[in-house]
Amino acid sequence: MLSSCGSSTLSKSSESTATSSVTRASSSEIKTTVKQVGTTSKTIRVDVRSVDEWNADGHADCSVNIPLPELEKRMEELKGYGKIVLVCRSGNRAGKAKDLLEAAGFSGVENLGAWQNIQCQ
């Protein structure tokens, strides 16, 4: 069972700074945004930290934020991606997210560890 922390909606940042404002995005906007920031239609980079961590500590511009406590109910958003790259602060929550996704039948799931390990190219 997942513990509850973070917001119940996806947030994306209009800037990559820790002081940037948060914009709420719908599922369809996520797919468009993911493509616009350099993620191919086959790969998605998901940061499973809380919204507060995402904003305060920074994040990779090419990633989307789906906090770990929301992942089970938002798995539908990840269908259609051939590769799902997961990150968090240290890799612990990303490992839990990987286990959840694989148990739900997802393949091509990778725990990249800390969010700073993402390469946005």
C-alpha cells in the first residue's frame, strides 16, 4: 500500500527553476508536453517525487511529475510508451514505482535513480 504524500494532480513547471510557478495539466496535455520537451512518443521520463520536491529541489525539463502515491490510479497515462524511465531523489521510490508498474504488466521500465541522472537529449 502506498503512503499518501504530495498532490493529487499532475503538475508541470513552466520553468526549470525551483521557484517557478506550478501549472496543472490534464492527461492529454501531458502527452503533448512530453513530446514538446524532448521525450519521444516511445519513451517517457517520470519523476515520482512529491510536487513540493519537484518544485523546491528542481527537476529535469524533459520529465513529468507523477508522485508515487498517485501512480496506481494514473497508470493509464503511461500506456503506449515503450520505455518508462523512473527517477526520484535517491532511487528508492523509483524502485517501488518500477515494481508497481511491472506487477501491472508494464515492460521496458527502468529505475534511473536520482532525478539528476536524466539525460534530456
